[in-house]
Amino acid sequence: MKKAIITSIAAAALLTGCGSSGSDKLTSIYEAPEQTSVDPTVDRETVFQVSLLQGLTLGDYYGSVTVKDLKGKGDIGIGTFEGVNGELIMLDGEVYRAFSDGSTEKAPDKETIPFANVTFFDADSEEKLSDIADIGSLKTMLDEKAAKLGKNRFYFIRIDGSFKMMHARSELKQEEPYKTLAEALSTDQREFKWKNIKGTVVGLYCPEYMNDLNAVGWHLHFISEDRNLGGHVLDLSFDQATLSIDSTDGFNMLLPETKMFPTLDLTKDQSEDIKKVETQDAEAQDNETQTAE
Ligand SMILES: [Zn+2]
């Protein structure tokens, strides 16, 4: 929740105006400094969301915001690309795409995005985590932290470490006419399991009241330390890692100008479907039709 310090920028602007005189020069005092690329008025404590996850799950895969514009809204985040062409991981200001084979690229600035959440990451706390056996125990532990900090805020996290096991997924690019996300993933989800891989988990916690706008609880993506591998996290384990938490107190959602969005029926409760597409791996789907051993 650290506030951006813009005093130094303002002071620089005043100094620029110092040597000048006359009323025409006076206005120059209030001009923004030319050399800075970061908008000093940007709210670093707001989660910016492109569209609703519920729009994406209905098949609105049309991009509405460019990678370049998304970088103006945050430096950490998760999402996907036009046509659900891979999983989006934003970390340290760079946007990566994890393809359906788990490999990654730096996403081109002109690529467009149908759904994402980003913020500017200012860690409010940092701590060591140890002995996490699976994603269930990680989420339980994170839920306890969210409950303690206040369950009705948004939290962005990063977990840096060496992961004993990382089970992630991405998906094949979809072609029009777009199917629902559940249908698309039932055939086009691809999964990867890596062992002893260093990297960073990027995660977002959405409060319960976000049920109609996003996935409630924790949504985690992964990118390797060498930035060559990544995806949407289905499971993981680790001995030691560092958890950093950024608590945010604002929410800003952009309603997309896509051809599908204006007429989408967003009245249906999709929470069960969303839980499935967010958490289910192909093995679990297979197991549903098998008898227990
Ligand atoms: Zn995801």
C-alpha cells in the first residue's frame, strides 16, 4: 500500500523553472518533466481489470487492450491474449506469453488482450515460506493470510523460489467462431510438469464479492527464472520460497469494446464452471470417469 513518491519529480520541475522570469515562463513550472516515462499521477494501489472473466468464459476472446497499454496500468499481472493464445504473465514490467507447449516469449506491444488483471507491485510484506506439498495447502495458507489482513481487499503476490514440482497449463489458440472456455479447454488444454525449477509465481486474490466479475480466491501463474517456461498453475510444491504481498485498495474495470461484449448474457452464475476451468487438470477429468483404485 505504499504510495508513489512524486515529490522528487515535482521538485525537478520547479528547478527547471527556477532560472526563468516573466509570465510566459511561469507556466513552464507546471509542465510535466519531459524525461520521465512513468505517469506520476498513476494510482499504484489499484487493481486494473480488462473485461470480466465471465465474458472470457462465454467465449469473448477478442482483445480490447494492447500489451503496450497494459504496461501503463501495472508491472505485475495475469491474463490471456486474443483468441486465448497462451497465458499472460506480467512480471517486473515485462509481459510474457506462455504458449501451449509451455515455452514463452516477450509478448509484442501491439498484441491485444481480452482479459487481465494488473497492478503496480509495492510489497507491503515479505516472508519465508517452507514445506508446501501442494497447491491446496498453499491456498489454505494464503487464505489464512488474507483473512488476517482483511478478506475484502485485493492482494497481488509473488512467490520467488525453487519449486520441487510445478504443474502448469496453457492452451491452443482458438479460431472463430469462438467456443466457450470450458469447451475449448476440454480439447485444447495442454499441461506441463517441471521438476526443480526456479522462478516466480504471480498471484491475485479476489474477494467474495467479485463472484460475478472474476474468480474468487487465488489465481496463480508461473514464469521460470530464465523466463523461458511458464503457464497457469494447477499444482506445485516447494521446500523454501519467499512470499511478497501487495495489498491494494482500489479496483478499476474496463468494459471492452468487442463485437461480442454488448450482447453477452452475463446474468448466469458461472462460479462452478469457472472453478473447473481454473483448477481442473486433464488427469482429474479422466479420473472422474474411472473407478477408484
Ligand atoms: Zn490463469
